[in-house]
Amino acid sequence: MSSNTSMHGHWKSRWLFILAATGSAVGLGNIWKFPYITGENGGGAFVLVYLLCISIIGIPVMIAEVSLGRMGRQSPINTMKALAKASNASPNWAIIGWMGALAGFLILSFYSVIAGWALSYTVDMANGDFVKISVEDSGSIFTSLLANPIQLTIWHTVFMVLTIAIVARGVNAGLEKAIKFLMPVLFILLFILFGYALSSDGFTQGFNFMFSFDFNKLTTESIMVAMGHAFFTLSLGLGAIMAYGAYMPENTSIAKTVVIVAFLDTAVAIMAGLAIFPIVFANGLEPSAGPGLLFQTLPIAFGQMSGGIIFGTMFFVLVSFAALSSAISLAEPIVAWMVERFNMSRNKAAAIIGISAWTLGMATVFSFNIWSDVKLFDKTPFDFLDFLTTNIILPLGGLCIALFTGWTMSQTKIKNEVGIDYPLLYKLWLFTLRFLAPIAIVAVLIKGLI
Ligand code: PHE
């Protein structure tokens, strides 16, 4: 069934897989979303639950998802079909692929709009619009961007076109080279910002906000958000990382590789939080400001720094690239499937998906202005799409992946695939997949939804 390579190509080395997977994992989730949901959910205790979810659910499920991908060597939908068949299991397991492809498409639609904000800020930064800016003016630049559907649409379009252009060319051609350079620079810039935050008046307060655990602030909904975000930030549960696993070279340990990716991803999120919260407190802002947090706070810092125009511009360029390397992995599962299923060119498949996701993305564009009163289950279209995908579909996808890998796959095959050298660790991993992760996911989902 599975050959050693995929028809879509493969990563040239283990490092390139790490890079690509990190590129997928590190994105708006880390730099934009993590700080603002931490702020909305009260800080420390939320961070702790998030870290727990990463370690006891995220990493084990990620190892499983990459392994399934490498065993199947096709798009997630066809990989799941093939693996189910080979294990004499129900073909309905392909639902993992279907649900994931749908979630990837839905997320791409709003992801592109938010990434558009970063593009817009890149230009404003370079223009020097934020030099010595006041807290109020920074807030109103953000508010007026959101109030302007035309502006949002333009940047959403630019971002979607870039994403689709890369997906259409295949992953090797451009992106590998770009992220090899960009990811390290992103780390360096986050360090610089962290250094700035360290010297600001709000550092202790910001640090305490993130790391002192006040469990009174933790609601059932915040536990659900923390778990959903663990999936979102690691690109789990929708086949993105499964598709990337399908292009992974044969003789590398999946487990070790996954641990590196998860570590880098978490480090970026924590650094982003440590850069942002001190600025929030030093300027008397609200940590619970919501999706605008990153965009309202960091420009103030750049505006005060010497060399702020250069650093600020670089920063938003890098955020845009981090978003781009994630967005392509959102589109990959469904594009790869269309190529396999309809024998169409990558160009055509990518264009169809891009145009459709762009169209749906307009619902997110309008959520911040002309449709801000339109509510689905009490949420704007953007909030609804985000909640449905991140907090429900991704954990469900993760649950199915854990159950399929833990209970249905042939254990000899799985054992050979994952590359966990120590028998005890392997047993622990299997136990987590079979019991711990599924029980935790189901418990959080049930509690959260009731
Ligand atoms: N992990 C990406 C981020 O944190 C988003 C993403 C989710 C990408 C799911 C692919 C799949 O921004």
C-alpha cells in the first residue's frame, strides 16, 4: 500500500521536516492568539493548563498524527482510507481526513484576514506611523483598520494570493528556503522585544500575570480554550501535520523530531507573552483587550525604541511570514486530496481552494464592521468559526487520531514507525493515546459544551 515516497514530493532531510513542521506550528496562534486568549482567560492558571495540554495530549497525538501520515504517504483523506483498509477497520475512519480538510479550509478563511492585519501593520510601521505614538492613538489606528472593510479586504486578498501561489508551486520550491532564514530571525527579534520588556516598568507584573496560578480565574470555558489552543498551535487534529508527515524521510525518529517542534512552538508563544504583557501593564492597558492585544501593544514599544521603525517593520514582516508558513499547511491536506482524487494540477486545485476560502473569509472581514451585530450562537461569524474549528473540530480530530492509532493500527507497525527507543516510554505513549488523551479530550468537550 504505502510506498516510500509521496506523489507530492518529500522533504530533503530531517531538518527540513523540522523546519516545515515548525513553520506550520509557529504562526498567528503563537504570536497573536496565545497572548490574547491568555489575557482573556486570566493569565497564569490558563498558561499552566495550556502547557499541560501540550505535554499530555498535544505531543502524544502529534507523534501519532505524523506517523499515520508517513505510513500512508498520501493526502490525509486517502491515507486514512488506506490505513483503515490495511487494518481491516471501517472505512469510516476516513472521517478524520474529511473533518480535517474542512477545518483547514474554515481556519484558512479567517487566518488570512488576521494575517492581513499583520501585512497592513508592516506598511504602517515602515511609514513611521507609530513613532512616539500614544496609547490612545495606537488603539485608534487599530480600531479604524477594523472599521474599514475595504482595507481589510485588500490585505486579506494579498495574503490569500501569496498563500495559494506557494501551495500551487509545491512546498519545496520556495518556502523551504525562505523559512530556513526567517525562523531564526523571528527568534532573535522576539528576544530583542523580550529584552525591551524586561527593562520596562511592567515586567514583574507581566511576568506574574503569566506565571502565578490563580485557579479561581479558571472557568470550564477557559479549560476548553486552553485545550483547543494546544491543538491549534501545534497544527494538530486536521491533517496538516499528517500531510507533512507524508513527505517525511523514512529513517528519522518521529518522536524525537516532534518533541523539538513542540518545544520551539511553545518557546515562541511564551516569549511573545513575555514581550507583550509587560507593555500592557506599563501602559495601563487591559490584558483582556481581545484580538487587538498584539496590534495595540507592540507598536507602542516600537514607537519608543531607537531603531523602532526598522525593528517594528521587521517584526511584522516576520509575523506575516510565520502566518504564511502556517497557512500553506492549512491548505495542503485538501489541495493534495484534490490532486489525487481528480487528477488535476496543483495550480488548479490551489486556485479553487483559494478562491473559496477567500470568499468565506469575507464573513470574517465583515465581523469587525458591517456585520458586527450578526450573531451565530451569540458569536460574530469570526468568533463562531474560530470556536467551532479550534475548540471542537480539532479536539475531535485529535481524539479520533488517538483512538485509531492506539486501538486499531497494528502495534508492530506503529512501534516501528514512531521511533521511541525506550520500551517504557513507548508504553507510556501508548497508554496516553489509548486512555489518557481520549478521556481528557472527551471530558473537556462534554463539560465545555454543557
Ligand atoms: N499552528 C498554526 C498557528 O499557531 C495554525 C494552524 C492550525 C496551522 C492548524 C495548521 C493547522 O498559527
